Amino acid sequence: MDIFLLGGGRYRGSVLNGTRMVNQMRANHDLGIMETLILGHAYLAAGLLTGLVKGNDRIRLDVTCDGPVQGISVDSSARGEIRGYLRNSRLQIDSPLQSFDTAPFIGRGTLSVTRQTEGSKQPVSGHVRLQHGALAADLANYFLESEQKPSAVALSIHFDRTGTVTGAGALFIQALPESDQSIAGELDATVAALPSLGSALAGGETTAHFINTHFTAFEPEIIGSRVAEMSCPCGQDRFERYLRSLPAHEINSILAEGPLPVKVTCHYCGSTYIYEEETVQTFVAR
């Protein structure tokens, strides 16, 4: 993710290439095309949000909705570690998709952004009602309504004819307190006319080239870069500690009735951990 300034430092932005991250997410969660699009948008948005936190801070994006996906939860850190899931990752799609409109699958609900700042006792959350059923537009609306910060957000995933993700990108631009409203209209028009970022990345364009090509009129200055990747602190040892903490009668019930081996899947990242019967037997003798 490249971070940049526009208009002499009056606007701050970032462009993220999340193609590898979205492909890993899809493989881990074993997702179809629409599920990949919806959760992929959330991962890309979470990648952009990492630019708003620092140190050991974390930031979480949640969607509670009445559509078929039932909800989305994505968590990210200032180090660019992103994980998350759909509450329903097996959408019932009975006919070929006619469009990539996510609104019918998301429906009505609420978008929340929660910041957990290092050293603070309580997280800070903001909430808005979903207006569009498209995460990019709803996130931009969140910043305007909840934080009074005019922002532009674009989330883009390009699939080839086989349904493979070949480009996944995100754009975020936010007015800083000293922003000059005289260029706001021109900047809005530029953002509205941008080509598909996912398609551009699929064609081999870099984030830096995209910034410098499409925002030339606003004298872009790239001031840094960050990594954004799918990462989860779960692991074989962590789930084993959980299993060992179960009451002895529950472990004995598993040994007697199964299923064995025990398979535990992390809902945040889709990783599965397997514990053979011989290992589970050791959980009783503790």
C-alpha cells in the first residue's frame, strides 16, 4: 500500500494492491465468486484502515445486515495483519450472476468501525446505517456522517473468464483539516472518472504508477508504504490449549463418540487444525 498526499498536503490518500491477500483469503475460506467479492471488499477496506492506526492499535470493521451474507467482520492491525469472515460464506445462488451488485446479498443493516488503541481500556466505535449495500460507498458515508471527514473510497476486484482473481485493489482519499475546498469538486470528478483499479493491477500497473498517472493535476507526493496481508494469530498450539482446558467428561465424550480425529477451524481465517485420537487422549491426563 502506497500512502500519498495531494494538493500540497491538504488531502491524504492510499492505494493498495491486495491481489495476493484476496487470493489467500479465498483459498483459506473456500469461497465462491460472490462470496470472494464481498469478503474481498472487506479485506481491502481493512487494509486501507490500517493507515489510520499506529503501534499496537487495532481497527475492526463490522457489518450487521439482514441479507443472505448475514454479516461481515474483519479485523486489522497497524502492522497490516488482516483477518475476517462472512457470517454466511455459502450463499445460495440459483442462477448465473447477472451483475456484481452486492446490495441484494447485504441488504439493510449497520456498518461499524471500532478502534482499539494501545493502552486504552475501552474501544471506540462509530456506527451508521447501510445506505448502499456496497461497502466502498457505505464506508465513505461512515467517514462523512460519523467522523465528519469527507472521503472517497474505491474497492475493486477483477476476475478473469475462469473466475480467478487477477487484480484486487483499493483507493482511499480523505480531506485533512486544512483542505482547500476550491479543488474538492475537481478531485471528486477525478475520482469518479478513475478506471477500474482491479483491472489496472491485473494488467500489471503498480500502485505508484496509478497514483502518479491519475492524480497528476494535484501534484501527488508518495510519502511511504505499508504491507497489508492476511494474517491470524491462531495456531495448532493455541487451539490445543483450548481443547486441553475442556472438562474431562467432555474430552472423554469426544473419545467415545467422536468424531475423530478432532478438526478445529478458525472462523477468522479458515485455517483447520487436526488432532489425532492419540493426541486427544493426552488431554485427559493433565
